[in-house]
Amino acid sequence: MVVALDGTVLTVAQPTLRRDLGASFSQVQWTTTGYLVAVAGLLVFAGRLGDRWGHRRVFALGMLGFGAVSAGIALAPDIGWVIGLRVVQGVFGALLQPATLGMLRAAYPPERLRTPIAVRTASIGVAAAAGPVVGGALATAFGWRSVFLLTVVPTLVFGLLALGAGIRRGREDGRDRDLPRPADAVPLDLPGALLLAVALACLVHALVILPGVTWSAPVALLAGAAFVRHERRTSSPLLPPEVMGSRAVGGALGVLVLASAALNGGLLTCVYVLQDDLGLTPLHSALLSLPLAVLLVAAAPASAVLLRRSGARATVAGGTALLAAGLLVLAAAASAPVALCAGFALVGAGFGTVMVAATHVVVRQAPAESAGVAGGLQQTAMNVGPVLGVAAATVLMGLGAARSPLVALACVAAAALPLCRALPGGPPAVPPAPPSGTPAGGSDATHTDHGAERGPHRRSLRDHEV
């Protein structure tokens, strides 16, 4: 919620920031671009740090650093300081995001991951919906600096709670319970981490400045090729074979990239369609798009139920189809409010379903000792996809009719359907009756983990309690 809220409130406050600091449009854009480049380049390595040192510790460090830098940005004297501190904030954001999924994977048995992932997704949806309203109110009443103070108290509270819990449990058990293996048993692969960071950071930079061409595009290709070559030759790769060798994980990551690209590119297009073509005010446009946020939040718990009953393949495919259909409805709708609201509702329901189900596959299929890497890959997909979608929408809006990007992005969403074949499918099998005295646990047909789950597990919400 903190990360999603930070991004959305800043978007609304950027015009005020530009006026107060006398900055150019390009400089203001770098307050977002710098953050995205830092996050995208470090997510996977940050996840590996969590696998090695404990996800709770890394989460605490990320939270406390994120809040401290937010306070620093609120005191920044000029735009240069804002950009530099946003890059630093991206480093701490990269630390805390994979750790959230790593902590869930370590704290919950595999068959109970659906509900906590759904709650996590719903929280992101609530923050994304509330961000523009909260950011607009704060920027109007108190100026742009107030939006950066918004996250200081929550990050301080949650960071200290996580740090205190880690110290307490470390004293009880000798080490954190979210650390599945001794630290020296989890290799970091620093050369691979550096190559991947350069490749991803340059890729995001190249996408952000499209349709322009710069040095970052060829550097991204060279660094990516060098990273692949290095991973094939090293004895301790950054991306473990048990994660990258999984067809299900690869398919889920591909779906997340395409779905998030379609969503974010579609939203950018709709902003211009509603305000420039239809002449609506920003407030009217926001009200018309409100069904997207509402259905995204509502789809999260529903997805947990669908995962249990129908499996990941059918759930993700259905959500992808809804997302594509919603974009087509928005492309075909003229100015009828009902049609526009229906299109936004379909987009929200589809993306919410895809995000929960595909994230569940990534986290569920990864071994507990590589949960941080899996979380980093999931977050990387969720960062690269939006940048790709916005870049595609920007290029397409400059080439054709205002609504043509929506049709193209619907095709992008539909292109994810073949990837769904790699996901676990089929309704869950009814498990045999457990021996007397052994509690029964729910499972998916292809999501059953026959190995012993490492570490103790507290009671969590079962799927029927969603």
C-alpha cells in the first residue's frame, strides 16, 4: 500500500512541484523515471538478499529507508535534490517489495497462499484508488511537499515492527524463521546481479524515452546477453534453475508483463480520450474510471476462490479475456457513461484476477529458499510491463486515432492467452481422507506440495473464510 500510494500521489502533485521549483517537464518526469530505473534494476538482487539474510530484515531496512528518504524529499531545496533522492528511494523500494512476497511464502503453507496474496492485491488496489484523491487534496491544501510526508509514519511503524519481530524471534530460535537456509548456503552472484541490474535499468530507461532512441537500448541488449551467458556458466546463478526452469513461473511472469502493459497503456490512453476528445474534467474522468478500482479490489478475494475451484490456468485465462474485452469496450464506447463505466469495470475485474492468480503461481511454484528471487521477478514484471504499455500507448497515440491504442492493447492482453497453457490447470482433486488425528488441508490439483514445508506456520485464513 505504501509503495502504490507513493506513486499515485506523486503523479497528481507533479504540476504543483514543477511550478514551485521552477522545473522543466523533463526534470519532473525524471522524478518518476529515476525511481523506476532504480527499482527495476535491483528487485531480483534485493529478493536474493532476502533469501540470504531474512526477508523480515530486508523488509525492515527497506521500509525505514523509504520513509527517511520521503522525509528528505519533503525538505529538498531544488529539483536536482528531488530527482537524486527519488533514485535513492527506488533502492529502498526495491528492497521492501520482494520481501513482502518472500515473507508470505515463508509464513504460510503453500495451500494457504491464495488468501494472503489476494489481501495483498486488494491493498494495492485500495491505495491506487485512494492515491489520486488523497494526493490532490494534500497538494491543493498544503503543497506538493505534504504528499511525501504521507508515508513517513506508516513506514516508520511497520519498519520498526518488522525489525522488532526479527530480533525477538532471532533470540528465540537463534535466527529468523523467515530464513529457510543458513546465509552462507545462499549465493549472491554479484557479477550476475550487476549485469541484470544494468540490463533492466537500461531497458526501462529506453522504454521511458520512446519514441526517441538513446544509448540505453543497445546497452540493455549487450548486458542482457552477457547476463544470460554468465548464468549458463556460473555454478551459483542469481536465478536458480528451479525457478527459471519452471514453465509455470515463466508463463505467469509473461502474463503479468503483458497484462500490466495493457492496463497501464490503456489507462494513459483513456486519460487523453476522456479529457481531450470528450472534453471532460479531471474529476469527471476520475469518477467514470472509479469502477476499475472497485472491481480490482473486489476481484482479489474472488480470485482466491476461483483458484481453489478451477485452478490457475482457467482463472488467469478468464481474467485475461475480461481485461481484453474491457479495453475493446472502451475503444468502441462513444461518450455514453454507462458503456465507459462497464469497460472500466471489466478492465478492473480482469486485471485484479490476473494479478492474484499469476502472482500465486510465481510464489507457490518457487521453493521457499528462493522465495525472494521469485518475489523479485514478480515485481520486475509488474514494473517493466507498465513502462512498456505506456511507451506503446505514447507511440500509437502519435501515429493514429486517439482510440486506436486501446484496440492494440487489447490485442496485447489477448496475446497472454497462449501463455496460460503453461500454468497449472484443472479443478483441484479431492484429497484422500487423512489418517486419524491428522488435520486435512486444502490443495490444488497441480499445486500440491508433497515436500515438507520448512519452518513453523501460524494459523492463517482458509480459502472458505475469504
